[in-house]
Amino acid sequence: MSEVQLKKALTPAGIWAVAVGAVVSGNYYGWNYIFSETNFTGALIAMAIACLFYIPFAFMYAELATAIPSSAGPAAYTEKAFGRGAGFFAGFSYLVESLFCTPGICIATGAYVHAMFPVIPAVVASVCTYLIFLYVNCRGIESGQKVGLVVTVIGVLGCFLFGIVGLPQANFSLLTQMGELGGVEGVFVAIPYAVWFFLAFEAGGMGAEECKNPSKDIPKAFIVAIATLFICGMLMLVTTASVLPKEQILINDAPVANVIGYIFGEGSVMSTVFIVIAMIGLVASLNGIIIGQSRQTYALARCKCLPGFLGKLNSEGTPINALLTTSVIGIAFTIIGSVDVIVVIAGMGSAFMALCCFFSWIKLSSSQPDMPRPYVCKRWVGYLGIPFCIIVAFCSLYSAVTSGTLFYFAVAFFGAAILYYVLSCRHKDGTFLVEPEDQ
């Protein structure tokens, strides 16, 4: 392994920007299908389930990330608890989630650019967006942190501005005019879209090795990050549902543009402003997830679970080969534009990763009670999140199964990865774990 190490440059604000930035795009597109099979009450139930999963997850994840600060994130925690093979599965699950999220973000960004400038093909705009943020991150983690912080702050402020201009126009009687609850199935269909307000939060854990003081900075950043995402998500949900009738909410996957167009008129200055803010929110997620997926790839290669060249760092401490390789894959899927495949496989990866983290936290709590833990999650808080994590995982798998052949494609994808590990990696020496320098 190269003597060059990952550069410790991330501050609490930088970790916050990675965690929130990886998620904030979910506020600007696609989540509105939460109402497709249920009403506002059902959406609130789905949102409550997502919150009762992700809020405890944030506290539990902060304990794991500070006790085991590794760029491998879930892979390191799971290896510590269950061994290297389980660690590979957790790391691969996160890598799948992030690799299939980035094309979706780029496709949505390209669609916004094409809407504003029809002369620019959407696919060209999508690929150019990816290339811009690849260049930013090739310049090192400090560059990614600075740009990520700016675009994330703008994306979050856009959510607050949306509430400020939308809520005064609210007609709260619309909340009771959204049809039937749809029973348990209606709520189950809504849950994966509620999760979009939090999906990819775990990217913040991949920055632990590059954090200046992970023991103190990660808990601060994670707690503020999950609070930020909760407030933004509720603002989006309530504002949209109280301004537009259900049928108008569901006409496309751009709820913010629909609300602002309704209030100020299509093509208005304010409508253009919000389209720009939405694009910035989208690229904030792109930046955060690029950081997360490249570090996870680097960690898998460092552990000899992926080809060795992916574990090389340049003179600036950037995993340049991992960054370039994952970006080539992301750009390829962006060009193909198979959004349905992207959504199904990303959802399965997220569900598997979260379950690995929760089970690892439980196992380490009992098997290694004396392990140094600079931050400790209250036991009842962590246990509170487990049943809701299982519900979300079940709903993700349910959505995948109902997608027909896509589910079997995703299963084959994971099966091939497990087979690869058994045949090629199982007997190699390597670990996802690193020694925490600040403990």
C-alpha cells in the first residue's frame, strides 16, 4: 500500500455538507409520488416511519463512525462485528446504492437544464454535470469540501425559502381532500418515497478518515445533519400538499417547480430562481455521493476485495483511480438513462447496508463492551430504530419484487458480487479497519 494517506481536512461543517449534501436532492424531485397510492395521513405515517428509522440510525451511526473511523464506513463496522466477508457485503451494498444514485441525480439535473435551455440536450447536460464535479473532487477533499459546503447550504436554504413563499398561500383544507388512505399497502408504497428525504445520509461516515477530529466532529455534524433533513423534508411535504391538489402534485416528478409555477406563474422570475436552486440542490447530492462512493471503492480495494489499482492515492491523498473508475460507471448509466433499474437496485443496496450497520451495532455492544467509544448512542435510541429499519427494508424489497424482472436483475447483481468474493477475495489478507489516531 502507498505511504501516502488520506488527507485529514474535513471539519464538522464539511462532514455536515457531505451527509446533508448527499441527501438534499431528494427534496427537489421524485418524492411527491409518496401520494400516489395514499393520502396526506398515509404520507405522514410513511414519513414518521422513515424518521423513526433514520433519526436513531444517525445516533447509532455516529457511535460506529467515531469508534471505527474508516473510509470503509459500513464495511469496517460490519467486519469488526461479523468478519471480513460480512464487511464486504455491507461495503458492496453501500457502493451499489451510491453508484446507482448518481446517474439518477445527473439525469434529473440534465432535465432541468434542458427545460431552461432547450437547445442543450438533456443527456449532454447530465454528463457535463458529472464531469464538472469529477474535476472538483479530483483536486482533493479540500476542494470537494468547499464546493460541497456552498452548494449544500444553497440547497437547504432553498427548502426554507420554499416554505416561506409557499405556506402563506396554503389552503390547508386540501390536506383532507387527497382521497383514501389506501390501507397498509398504500402506506407501504409511500415509504420508499419518504425515505428519499434521508437516503444516502450514511455518505458522511465515509469521510471519517479525512476528518480532523472524528471523535468530536462526527457526532456534532451527524446530529445537526439529521435535524436539518427532518426540517427540510417536513417543509417540502406540508407546503406542497397544502398548495396544490393531489392530481397536480403527481403530474411529474418536480413538485417544487409545480408549486412555484402555480403561485407565481410558469416562466416567472421566481420560477426560474427555484429551478436554479433545485439544480444546485441536485448537484450538492452528486458531490456528496461522489465523495462517498470513491472512498468506499478505495477502502474495498485497500482490503483486497477490489483490484489493487483502485486503492492507490495520488500525491494529494485523493483516491484518484477509485474516483475516475466509479465516475466512468456513473456516466455510463447516465447515458443509458435506465432510471427504473437505478431506483430498484439503489433501494436494495440502501436497505441491506442499514441492516448490516444496526446488526453490527447490536453485536459490538454485547461482544466488545469495552471497545473505546468516544460517542455513545443511548441503547434505547438505537433499538428504537431497528423495527422501523426492518419495515423500510421490507418495503424496499416489496417495491423491487413488484418491479418484476428488475428484482431478479438486482438479485443476480448481488449474487455475482458474493460469488466474486468467495472465489477471488476470501483467502486474501486485508482489513477495512484502521487505527483511530485521535483516541
